Amino acid sequence: MYQTKSTPRVGIYEKALPNELSWQDKLLEAKLLGFDFVEISIDESDERRARLNWSDDEIYSLRHLCEQNAIPLHSMCLSAHRKFPFGSADKNIRKQARVIMDKAIAFAYKLGIRVIQLAGYDVYYEPANLDTHLRFIEGMQWSAKQAEKAGVMLAVEIMDTDYLNSLSKFEILKKEVNSPYFMAYPDVGNISGWNYDVCTELMLSREHIVQIHLKDTHKVKDNYPGQFRDLVIGEGEVDFAKIFKTLHNMNYTAPLVIEMWAKDNKWKENIITAQKRSYKIGNETNFPLFTSIFE
């Protein structure tokens, strides 16, 4: 499955593909669309969290399916901790957070997943305070040690809420979780949506970024909460030309993922539109993407 490339690898988020598709069809669609890998979702829903309880036979069956179709599951979006956060005041919820993390690392190890994206929330459905923050840090320190044992990278997503909505804030967190297996996974749409200078932020954390989400958003303004999802690249306010120029200047070669959601029957058309716009901007900024399918 692995071949040397002259351009960064680009994956597609699993939720950009209709949920009713089988894994065989999801992998085939991603490959036919020219992607290098799929980012699997383990979210807070019972359906997707149940994947962490798969038997070895089920896990290795999916891995063999990836091998047969020559398209891997390179990364995992682990957002299940939104429902079971490390910062919770409830010790039983914190215990469940550790169980989820242990299972996710084992799941990733067996599937060959290299990067687990963590949701940067101390808590989500309960009040946040200094105690939730400190418990989150403790949870991340513990999680990083578990990841080190397996050699699986943890990467914190820069989020759509104000708790961890910039790489500047990640750098403060990184000082508390000093592990080579605890890195940053910026979502350029979220950073832009919160009115940070995306390019300055990327340069700030250039030594800690292991993967990037490409997503368009509308910015938070007075009396407007912003829009952080369901936009096709080119429909929002993210300045992808400046971002791609910055990534070129950084000599960035790590993977990127187009994050979208299949919310209607135009899902494939929307993905192709996002790819074509990324390809065009990439060529104009010396940061080429998708060269094998558009040239």
C-alpha cells in the first residue's frame, strides 16, 4: 500500500462518505476519488464507539480489506471523549475516558493506524472550570504514556470551541504533556473561524504538527456564532491560498485530511469540488495536491 510520493498524502474523513456504505464501498470510493487514505471516525455515538469492542477477527478483517484495496486507515478521529471527557467532575466518566483511550490505542495498533486525533475539550456537556482543566491535563499526561507504549501518535485537534481553539493554546498544553507521542492536529477552519491568524499559528507550532484538517468555515462575529461545518472548500472565509503558501514555506510534507460530511446525495459532487479547488490553489502556491488525478 505504501508508495513514495512527491506530494503530501491527502485523506478523506469517513463521515464525508455516506454511512450506509459498507467498508468495502467506502474504501473503493475513496480510492476512486484519488485519496491516499481514509480517516476512521470513533465518535460519541453507540454505533461507532462499539467498534472499539470488535474482536480481533473483525479488526484484522478490516485491515485485510484495506490491504486488498490498497488504501489504508492512516488516522482515527476519536471524538468519543466529548461524551466521556477526561475533565469531568464524575470519576466514573473519567474512568470510562481511560477505558476508551486504552481501547482506541489497541484498536489503532492492530489496524495500523498511525495517528489518533483527540478532541481538545476538557468537558463538553458540563460546566468548565479550573478543576476540569487540571483533570484534562492529567488525563492527557496519562494518555500520552499509554500511546508511547504502543508507538501510536496522539494529536490534539484545534477545536470549534474556545477552550482549545488555537495552536497558541496547544503550545501551553504541550509544555504540560511533554511527550514525543503528544502532538498537534490543527483544523485550519476552526482556527480561522475563531479569528486567529492561521499562518502565524501554523508557524508557531511547525515542529509539533503531525497532520492537518482542511475545512472551510465562517468566522465568529458579534451576534454570530460562526459556522464550523457543512461548507465545501471555497464556500467559507478560510484563506487557503495564504495557508498553502505558508505550508510550502514550512516545507510541510505530513498528511492532510479533507473534513466534510455527507449530508445529502451531492456528497460525491461536493468532495470533487473541494478537491478541484484545493488542486487549483495548491498549484498556484507551489503546494501541489491530487496531481495524479487532475493531471
